[in-house]
Amino acid sequence: MEGRCARTPLLECGEYAHGHKTTAPRCCFWLASHVNVRKCVAGVMLLSVLTIFFYTYYVTAPLTSLVWRDRIPRPLSQCSLLASQQQTARDHRSDARLRIDAKVLVIAESLYSRLGRDIAELLVANRIRYKVEVAGKSLPVLTTLDKGRYGVIVFESLSKYANMDKWNRELLDKYCREYSVGVVGFATPGEETLVGAQLKGFPLFMHTNLRLKDASLNPASPVLRLSRAGETAWGSLPGDHWTVFRPNSSTYEPVAWALRENEYGTNEDRIPLATVMQDHGRLDGVQRVLFGSGLQFWLHRLLFLDALSYLSHGQLSLSLDRWILVDIDDIFVGERGTRLHEEDVSALMASQVALQRLVPGFRFNLGFSAKYYHHGTVLENRGDDALLKNREYFNWFCHMWNHQQPHLYSNVSQLEAEMMLNKQFAMEHGIPTNSCYSVSPHHSGVYPVHEPLYEAWRKVWDVKVTSTEEYPHLRPARLRRGFKHRGVMVLPRQTCGLFTHTLLLERYPGGRQRLDKSIQGGELFQTVINNPINIFMTHMSNYGNDRLALYTFESVVKFLRCWTNVRLASAPPLSLAEKYFQLRPDELSPLWGNPCDDPRHQRIWSKAKWCDTLPRVLVIGPQKTGSTALYTFLAMHPTLVPNQPSPITYEELQFFNNNNYLKGLDWYLNFFPPNQSNASQITFEKSATYFDGDLVPRRAHALLPNAKIIAILISPSKRAYSWYQHIRSHGDPIANNYTFHTIITANDSAAKQLRDLRNRCLNPGKYSHYLERWLSEYNSHQLHIIDGSLLRSEPAAIMNTLQKFLKITPHVDYNKLLKYDAKKGFFCQAMGNEKTKCLGKSKGRVYPPMEDRSAKFLKRYYTPHNTALSKLLVRLGRPVPQWLKDELSNG
């Protein structure tokens, strides 16, 4: 038996045989597993003898691992002859793309429709900008002064497109012809079956509600770029309501075909039917791509991206380059019976060689925890040695020595000591230590950030790159992003459907069918398509047992080669990180979220940290409107607790709009210690620079999505003059050397310092612009706008309204807390004995009157902005302050 199996070609062992398996007993085990052992006594005897032998010799190796490790799935075969032929991806770019913006307009059935969501999610996954409008409304503005706002118009419902009212249809067609903009339309299941019905306005017949199978692509179609023709997607297509197109004009050309699925099977069922049709626009000058179903079919997702590229003349083309890095975490870690044997290491190396032929530069990236070296069975310890013997064939990175989660360490010294043990092991065994890459067990400490981890990484391993699946959240995966913190580039990490417990194919959740679905057009395939740089997480156990990782990656790479024109490559982590942030420079700055809002983040966040004292009220300014006075009034309330003061910026933390943000969440939290307030109290923060900070609303909402936002508005002209006088009194050289009028009227050719001061005087007064930015992040019911002139003259009334907005108790009568100070000219805190406690000398200064010419200039300058503010307040149902009415009057 042993000799026969040794001479039997491995492919005779069926689909579970793997080309890298050469040992005779494993082939025999495979044969035994395919025999009805109850009826074959010889098979039972052989199996029993071998089992007893191996159990006796390798006492701790589980029996199940010995049996199942022989059923190794074989990766996907090569492409068909036609698909394997060399194909050059089309370049859709032309000069016409320069006249349109790289943005998609989606006309959806509703904001909640399934296909509309699928379209939006695919656009988001590929970082394609878009705008959604609901069908039936008037079209949005389609042009700017000299450019089209949208490169492609997508209709979720082809029927709604065909039946547009005459006015909107003529407007849309004129835009499409003038700017060479194309249309994508989807045929959605209708209320009635259409058989041979002509689409209104088109020489095109449609047959609907069909079941189809065996899809393929037209290799001559100019639409194809990302997609590659030559293969057939065998089997039933998803859904029972397909539409196919039958053209009656040469303007139409099929992009994709399929066969009708009919249990009776007639000759007509073998005639290819067009499921995706291109309209060359020869009849009306408008190019279109029409889909006979939504995006549930994976091939349609590819073709949709190709349609966007083709119809936008390359403006919406995606790069064909895809970079892949496969991390193998937990090297030397794992329970006995799940670790690698020598032959698994050989298979790993052989698979790497096979992948290198398809993915230039590919090498598996091994992350080790050295404490568990030689903690397996005899065979598994030999597997450990085989990895070290062949260490030069792989890339290596540091895991934690004991596989402990870093957030459980309270100080840097402990982390450094653990890392040094791993590094010492690496140096003793010749493992490279210069990858500048590390991954934390369970992604602990990477995000949410555990500052000691970043410091220890820098000191011990000189880490410049890491990766995580947790930023900003694990799901949805399409929203994973990168960021940079403390000099470490954090890349988004992807999953491939394999985890520490997915060892055996027969026990894979959903079985082989589910894994193959992910590979063949499903989640794993789409992950590579949608991300130019992919770092995949796997574990050592995925390369032993049934070697599912080898099967998975060899299969998906071959499937990508068969069906797409992507150019696969690999590189070390540092090179990939640099490339990633060249492509995504906007992601360099992090966006901190609240760890307590995500249960997964709470589990990998230090127990010594807190988040329940984060502010629930933000006073955002702008500057010189009375924000410091409001801060003082709020702090008088027993329910409201301000942040602890900053040694540099005093009561203002200025966290969200300057370099303090890059110091991380820990820095911010330290100003809101857990012992500062009790459960019934509410913390608040005031920073007047938040109002007009470009990044502030988005950053604030990411961390404090439920916060109440308070803005104070006064006459923008008075605010500008007050700011000038403020910095002049603080010795600003530009303010002291130039008059207010010279500064506010400076043109763009003036010196930079003069322009900067002009902008600081004028820009914050464009109130509607900045309020709209805040309202793009927060709901209007979270925003409270205070009339700054009334805050000065009637503060008690303002505070009474504000308490109602904040819904805080007890209700405080500020008439008893505030007293007008005639000497200061404003209200101050009443201290008893007719005394008051007022703000410092810098507050309430009396300035020389503004020149008439400056006042007239500012009135003209702010008129459009004040008009926009008035309209905004009316839209929000808020009162229009008297000063705004005065500014807009003719007086």
C-alpha cells in the first residue's frame, strides 16, 4: 500500500490533493477517507494500525488533525485558453475628461432603496465622489461656469430615465451632449412582466423577469478596462428577475451575455442574450451603458466601474495597480495539533514561489512571538525549526514576545522589556530586525491609541509602519482608512475570511461553497478590486491543517488574473506605506473617535482610561464675540463643569484645530479627569477658534457626535474691528504698523503677513459659510445660536434660554448670579456686598471709533454673507437678531 501510494500521481487523489504533498501516508489517508470504512474491514484495520502508531509515537498530536490534514484543497486551475491570452487594458482617457468633474450623480428611487445603497457603497469603496438625488425631483445644477459638475449620470431605474418629463429630459440630454457625459441605467424588476416591449424613446427591446446562467463578456467591447474577457462564469446568475436587451439599431453593442436557464432546455436557450448593453450614442449623441440587473452579480460590479471609466472619458478611471501583502501572524503561537509541520513549511515555500510568478516581489510576511518557540509536538517543533532554517526566504516582523495585548501594560518599560526578549531571540536565530514593521496582537493599542505602545515600538524596533482593521471601525470594511501617529504610518488591514479557528475546510463556516464564493467574485475578490493596497491578516494555523490560506490566495490571485486586467505586485511594508499615503495624503491626519462608542474598541482600550467625562457641550466662538463671558456664566451653573485649564492657552484647549489634535486623545482626556465631576454633571469646553476651523466640525463630530454646539454671533464688522484692536494691544507688529483700513482692503498681491491678518479679521465673519459646515456634521437641533449683542446687554435672559436648550437642572436664576458693573460696562459675577468679579483687563476695552470708510467697506463686503445668514436662520426657524436686520437695512 505504501509503495503504491508513493508511486501514485498526486492529482489522482482528487480535488483535495495539493501539488506540494509528497508523503505516502497522507495519500493513503485520503484514500481511506473516501472508502466506506464500515464495509471495508481492511480499511478499518489499516486506519486503526496507523492511528495507534502515530498516537503512540506523537502522544500529544490530536487524531483529528492527522486525518484532516490530508484533505488539502487544490487551488483554482489556470484560466481558459482565451482568457490566458495576453490582453492590453484599454485607456479610456481623452481630452473630453478635462471638461467634467470626477464626480457621479446618482438618481435613486429613494434614499433607502437597495440598489441605490449598493451603488453608493461601491462608489465609497473606490473613493469616487458622488451626489444622490431622488427620482422625480428637478435635476440639480449640472454645470459650473465652464465645467460639468458630473462625469456620469447613474439612474437606479432605467424606466424612470426613459419616462422623465420632457423639460428635465431635454435639459439632461443637452448637458450630456455638450459635455460628453454618459448615462448608466439599471433595469429593475417592474410590476409587470415585459416580453419584447420596446423601451420608450429607444430602438431597444427588453425581455424581463428571466432566470439566466453562464455569463461571459464581449472581448470587442470598448467599455472593458478593468474587466477581462475570455472566461465564463458558469452556473446560475443571482436573482430571478433579469432583463435582457435586443437591439434594433447599430448604435447598440452587447458588453456581456448570458444564457437563459430553462429546465426543459430548447435550442433558443443556447443563444447568448445581452445582459449589459452599450449605446454608442449614434442616434442622439448620448452614450449609455444599460444593465439588465443590479449589482448583486459580482461581474456587474466590475462592469459598473468600467462603465464609469468609459463614459467619463477616463476621468473616473481607477488605477489597475494592486499591491498585496500577506501577513502571517502568530508564528510559533498555537495549540498543539494546529501548528506547522516541516512539510507545511515546504508547502508554504512552494506556494510562495508559485505566487511570485503571478505577483512580482511576493513574499509571505511572518510575525513571530518567540516565547512559544518549540511549544508544540515533536513534529510541530520540527516545523518551527524549518521556519528558522528557511528564514531568508521570508520577510519577518515582530509580534509581542508573549502574544499579550499591549493595552494591558500600564507603562513603557514593561512593553520595552517584552519587545527586547523578542528582539534578542531574533538576533540569536538570524531573523532580520530591520523591517520597521510590527503588528499588535488583536490590534490592541494601535487604535484606539495606547501611547506607550508607540513609544516602545520606536525605541526597540524603530517601527515606522503598522496595520489594523480597527480604524475607524472594523465594519464596514469599505470604510477602513489609514493615518499617521507619532511617526508611525498605520495602514488599513483586510481580512480574507480566515481566522485562527478556520483550520479545516469541512468545518469552514458555510463550507467550501462560501469560501469559494468569496474568492470567485465575492468579498475577498472585491476587496482587492476596491483597494489599491491590500494588507491581509492570516494566522500560522491557516497554513497547517488544511492549508486554507495557500488555497485561498493562490485561488484568488488566479481568479483575478482570469477575470481582470489588474497588475498585481507586492513590496515590503515600508514601501507600501509610503505608496499608500502618496495615493491618500488626506488620510495622514487621524480622525479620533470615542472608544466607548464601539464595544470592540472598549475591549482593546486600557482599563485605566475613561471617556464618560468627555464634553457634551462645545462653545465654538468665533473669537471676539463674547465666548469668554459665556464660559464664565456656564461655569457658574452647578451642573456644568469646564475642562481643566491649559498651561499655555488657559481655559481654551484648542484641541480640534491645531497641533494639539495630533497629540492624541489621551492628551485631550487629561483635561477631563474622571474625578472632576459626578454622574449628574456635564462637562463643557470653549475654544473660540473652533468656529471657522476647516477640520474642526468633522473632527469634533467624530469624537463628540452627540454634543450640543453653541455659537455666538455679533455684527461681523464689529467683530473684525475688535479682533484687529485685540491683537494690536498684544503687540502684533503688522497691526501696529498698518491701519485697520489698510489691512481689510489689502489685495492678494500684498505681503503674506498682511494677507494673513486680513483673513483673520474678515473670514470668521462669514457666518453662514461656517455654520453650514457645522450643520453638515451636526443636526440643526444640536446647534444653538446666541445673539452676542443680547448676551452683553441681557445675559440672564440668554442664559435662561440656554438652560432650556441644554436641558439641565436645576434651573438657575442668573438674575441673582450676575450684576452690571458700571465701571466695566458689562455684567459680571455677583459676589455679595454689592461687589462683582469681572473678567480681566483685556476684556471690555473701549476702542477708538471705526473710520467711516472702513465701516462702509465692511458693510458692502458682508452684505452677501449677511443675506445668506438671514436666509439660513429663517430656514432653521431661528430668530433674526436686530443687529443683522440693521446690517441689511439701507440705513
